[in-house]
Amino acid sequence: MPDFDYTPWIGRVTADFRVPPGWDALPIDPKSPHHATLFQVVSGSKQHNIVVSLDFYHLHSFVKEKTQQGSAANYLDGIQRHDDPNVKMDLVSTFQSERNGPINLYRYHYANRRERWAVFIVAGDYEVQLEICAPDFADEATLRSCLELVARGVSISKAAG
């Protein structure tokens, strides 16, 4: 399904992406039209799938810092309040995207050696969040390159009119 195009609308703003070659997408659930899941099998076993979740959000008016850094900090706060107060966040790297400029890649460390890797693409009051939940056996270079590949194909745009 290499030509899969996921384009959710929130108001008059769209977020879209193309599934990278070698990847596939799960069917969109009509109950969650602003969420998509992409996956790539990196070995012959489905246990080693890399799964990227994409979510498109409108940032509420009470969100003060509508930036990648602000979204990353808000995400950390949510994890610490609802899941694990000891989770730590690191800025892993920054890469250049033709569509979105510089994009930061964040890693969230859990005590049980589970990790979340995330990218936040922010345009005005809108955000696309890409996330990989990784077990401790995951290869850092593979996770980084997968998130970069998917993030480069994401765009947020306002409808004409």
C-alpha cells in the first residue's frame, strides 16, 4: 500500500503524509480519524516490527508554548502525572526536514528499560505527534532513522478560503 495517503481534517487545517517505501499502514478506524499507525517489519519476525503512531491535534488555547519543545515538555508532564513520575526526557538529535524545517527527536526513558521516542511537528495551533514505543532490545540508529523517514513526509496546511 505504498500510495496510502492519510489526510485528516481539523477545522480547515489538514495534516497529511505518505507511507514510506517498505512500510505499510493499518486501516484507519472511523472512530479515530486523526490517528494512524504505520509499521515496518525489520526482521522476519513480527515481534521485531517497528510501529509508528501518528496523531493530529489541535492545541488548546491554554497551551502556552506551541512549539516542539513545548509539546515535548507537555508530553513528559502527562507521562509523569499518569504513568511514571520517574520518566526522563532527552533531546536525542535534530534533523532538517524540507517541509517543516528543523525537527527535534526526543527519547523518554522508563525505569523498566522501556522507551518512547517522539517527534512533534507544530504549525500554529496544530500538531502532528509521531511516536515509537520501544523495548530495551531496540537499536537506537534504527529508531532514529525510522522516525526521521516518516517525519520528513508529514505536512500541516491550512485550506484555502
